[in-house]
Amino acid sequence: MKRYCIKCEPERVEFLDVLRETDDGYLVRVVRVKDGYEKTVEEFMARHLFEMCVKTGYIYEAAVAATSVA
């Protein structure tokens, strides 16, 4: 499983985990943490959208996959 950081406001932490890849895209888990609260959503992301987000730098591969957010 690859983990990607999502660009966001400095007081918030957001990341995206790729759970599964298909021909059309990716099943991803998006985790948002702000003010001690965590929101997790699993959804499908089209391949072209994922690639555009990587290309523009909106998401970027995390150096080390963390198991949790402090």
C-alpha cells in the first residue's frame, strides 16, 4: 500500500492510501486530521484524476509510510 500526502492548510494533516489498483483507477482511503479529530473516507478515484494530482503536486508520495498520525 502506498501512502501519499495531500497538500492542505498547515494546521491540518491529510493523506491518501492506495488500497487497490484497477484498470480504471484506484480504491483509496483519504484521512483528514484537524484539531484532534480524524475523518476517514474510502472511495474510487479515476486514474486520470490521480495522475493529474500527482503531476501537479497536489498529492505526493510520502517518504515513509506511517501507521498513524500524531
